[in-house]
Amino acid sequence: MEVLPSIGINIINFGATEKEAINLLGSPDKVYTTDSDCKRLQFNKQQIELSFEPDNNNLLGWIEVHNSNATLFGKNLIGKEQNEVLKFVTDKLNEKPKIKDYDSDWVELQFEFGTLKSINLGVKYNDNDTPQWPNT
């Protein structure tokens, strides 16, 4: 599985509907709604969680990737040490991280005990707070 910032992951893109996600990935293992009314679908086999946002017509706007086989810019990063990951991702995104682990508003890296546990990413927004859905 390839993580594609501003696009999604190679198996599903931002802007997909819940029905499209289920057609592509099968039935989710867990479904719940967040406090902000986002519908979340968890897929255990793929080790991903998808978030469908009511403010964006219930389209896919956020993906959490916990799968250690996932690659970002062609490299497996989940399970790697924080310093190695931050240097690699900072170089690739050409952005300085906001350290609360790593957060560039549209790519978030979550570390636990100095090791990358998940890569989370969201659709990019323009200056008018309009989602920039990828061309599919």
C-alpha cells in the first residue's frame, strides 16, 4: 500500500463516498461516529481507518494508516525511529514539521515511544477552506 499525500492511498482516493470505499475494500470491521459527526470505517485486514466528513458532503477526507507494509515516498516508515522518519519526511515534503510529533496539516505522523505508529493524512484545502479533491 502506497500513501499518497494530497491524494489518499493507492487503493482509495480522497473524495470517495462510503459506498465506493466498501465496494473497493469490503465490509468494514468497525463503524462509528466521532464527536464531530464524522463517520469512521475501520478495515482490520488493511489496517486503515477512513473518515467521511459531514462538512464535505460525507466524502472521504481523512485516512489513518497503521499498516507496517505501507510506504510513503517509496519507503516503509511505520516502526522506524522518530529522527529517521522526521528527516526523511521533512526532506520529501520540503516543509518544517510542527512538532507535536509531525503535523503539516495534511500529513500527520503519530509516534509512540519514539517509533512511528501511524501515518495520517487528509485532503488539502485551499486558502478559501475548500477541499482540493484529487483528479481521479
